[in-house]
Amino acid sequence: MLDDFNLREGGGFARLRTPEKIQRFLDEGLGYNQEKQGPTCYSPRRVLRCRMAHCMEGALFGAAALRAQGFPPLLVDLEAVRDDDHVLAVFQQRGHWGAIAKSNYAGLRFREPVYRTLRELVMSYFEHYFNLGGEKTLRTYSRPVNLARFDHLGWMIAEEDVWFIPHYLERIRHTPLLPPEVVRRLNRVDPRLMAAGRVGRVE
């Protein structure tokens, strides 16, 4: 599907030669899509054109950019209570998991590929995943979904919103992170961590 991008668009991917460079582009090269005209789910092509993305769109772009480097385009969905879900573009290097993500919260973005299991990677987001009430809200995660299954729908280059991907992520099985007795004993987020997580937040 990379062949379907035009020369200018393909050049944009060519400059993003490492996962770290993809994350830097998500953080510094794209604005945060606040969906002021209504909900959107842009394809990577539209993200490149509009130069903005929210969490889902950033994960799709990250997966497409990783694919250009030879990685499979994998997404993992994180589910929360009383909070928004979060989506990661994940990859493996030397047998360890890392992640790329677009977020309005500083602690929910890049992870170095140092995690031995997917659960370890997901748990690294736990303390940073909170709502404005100070609750730690992350509860479940999906298996990695290879977006190649949607190639026939043109997910990388579609001009229409690609809602079929988040709808699929919502339907698949998610694995709980914590037993109920642990959830009941969770503390509130430290105010300093909350302040740090909101650095650079687009209100």
C-alpha cells in the first residue's frame, strides 16, 4: 500500500527512519486534532495533508510509518473507565516491545523497546493514565491487531474517515490488567504527576 502514496507523501514517510523520529514528528510536526468540526478518524494520508491528529489518528499514522520501515502495522487498544480509550502503534526490536502514540497527556506517548512482554509495555502507562478527577483509569488492553487485515479497504490512503478500525478495536476481546480487589484499593494520582502529565496539553 505504500506504493499508493504519491512522491511527496512517500517522501514524508522516508524521512521518518526510526520509531523515535516517528514519535518526534507526531509530537512536533502535527497539531492536536480537537475535532472542532465534529468527530474524525483520518487515514495516514489525510493526517499528512491536514498536519493534525488525535490519539486514534496518530496511532494509525504511526503504524503506517512503522510499516514503511519494515515493521508490521500493529495497534493495541487500551480501555479505561470514566475516561477515553487510548491506542498505541506497537513494534518489537530485539525481542522487546515499544510503542508510538499521539496524546494530549505527556506520559501517554513514546515507549522505548525495552519491555519483554506486551503486558509490561501496557503497565508502563498505568500511573500516567488518569482522568481530570485524579482517578487512575486504565483497565484492559487488546491483543496487537495487524492493520494489513484492512488493506483491502485502503486504510492508509482513504479520503473518507476510517471508522471501521476503531469499531473493530472496540469489539475484540480485551485482557484485564487488575483484579477487582486491587482496583478497589487504588490511590488518587499525585498532584505533581498530574501537573507533569498535563504539560503541553491543548485545552
